[in-house]
Amino acid sequence: MIVTHLEPPYFAVIFTTLLSNDQTDYQSTAMRMKELAEQQEGYLGMESARGDLGITVSYWKDLSSITNWKHHLEHSEARTRGKQQWYSQYQLIICKVERAYGFEK
């Protein structure tokens, strides 16, 4: 589902991943992180596409909301496990969205 209800300015966190061979508990942890993110103050929505290359974009009200999410205990533990087990490579980009538009039939 594409997030369409947002009014700029807001922030986007773009998380791009290449998965490793060991995906033990990855799906359940990813679902838990989505549930937790949705409960965080300043969370606005999320889009995700998974294949050989995974891309998740989460949307946030401000930078402090992103920082608070980064320091959430379960999220920190999942990031550590991701580096040790699930990802062969990842990149995180944080950007301010000043203009956005789309199309829908």
C-alpha cells in the first residue's frame, strides 16, 4: 500500500537491504518492528518492497521522532541482530520531504 495522506514537510527514512543466507526469525522480527514503529509518537506511515533488494520507507513527523525510534530498546536489539545475522549489506538514508505528489486511477 502506498502512503498518500501526508502533507509536507515531513521526513522519510529509506532503509535498503541485501539479505544474508540466515533468515532465522527475520520475518517475525520485521513484523514486530512494524507494530512497534506504528506505536511511536511522530510515526506517519510505511511502505515496503521485498525481493533480492529490500526497500522500506518509513515516514516521520520530525527528526526527534526518528531519533526516539532509533533508541527504542527492541529496535536497537533488532538492528544489532540484523548486522550480525540477517543482512549482508544495508544503507539508511534520512531525508526531508518538501514536496510530494502522486497519481491514482
